[in-house]
Amino acid sequence: MNELKDLLRRYQPPKFTGRRDLDLSKDTLNITQTNIRYGIKSISNLMILALENTEYSEHDFKEDMRQLAYLINDLMNLQQFAYEQNEDISYKLELMRKSK
């Protein structure tokens, strides 16, 4: 869980940043959200292929599904965090535009 917190901190823009820093953070968050969505879709495709493999044991399948469930839960939390940070940055950028 500490690794996830460290990762989340990387996407938080530092306080008192300029518009350029906020734009860069916003772009990073957008890319993160997109990558998570595509990654989850790829995992889904692999799961379907595993189901069709006759040499894939039920025990291995259950263990893999358990690990994938934990991963997907963490990814969804990360995606939600990225979305919320993106919204916050958009709001700050809008305030900066209006103040000029």
C-alpha cells in the first residue's frame, strides 16, 4: 500500500505552481487514466484466452483471478484519484484564466 501512496503523491502538483506545471500535471493525469482503462481491457482479453486454454488448471485460475481482483481494485482507486486531481487542476487553471 505504501507503493500506491508514493505513486499517488507523484501525480499531485506541488503547491503554488504556475500554469505550465498545472498543465503538465493535467496531461500526466489524462495519460494515466487512459493507460489504466486500456490496461484493464487487455487484462480482460487475457482472462478470456486463459479460460479457453485446456492446460490452465482451476487452482491456478482461481489464484490468478484473486491477484487480478486486487490489482483491478487498486487500479480503479488510482484512476479515481487521477480523475479527481485532474478536476482540481482544471478548476485551478480556470481560476487562473479568469484572474487575468
